[in-house]
Amino acid sequence: MSEMIPIFVNGEPHQIAASTDLQQLKQKIAPGQQVAIAINTEIMPRRLWAGRTLQPQDQVLMFNLVAGG
């Protein structure tokens, strides 16, 4: 069994596998949705999601994208 680490997603605690990256987390938390992601208050460009492995205690914010003004 893989080691689990604690993180927070939109303020809620989660336990995830230690090797989880942002792309995998997005697929688990918001499959099929268009979202923007910030980690520890830093906006993460989509092109970096697959390469950013989550660390214990990371604070992840996922924002739904809404069209309009």
C-alpha cells in the first residue's frame, strides 16, 4: 500500500497517495470540470499540473471557471 499524506482542498482535509500530482488530484476531485488551481496561494498553469507532485499539508484551491462578465 502506498504512503498517504494529508492535504487540504478548498479548506477540507484529504488523504492522498504521496505520489499524487495536481492532474491526478483534479481528475479525482473535479472530473470533467474546467477549473483553475492554486497551490499554497500560487496559481499553477495547467501545463505544470502533471509535474507538480503534492506535498504534505499543501493547501489546494480549485476554482470553477465561469464565462461572462
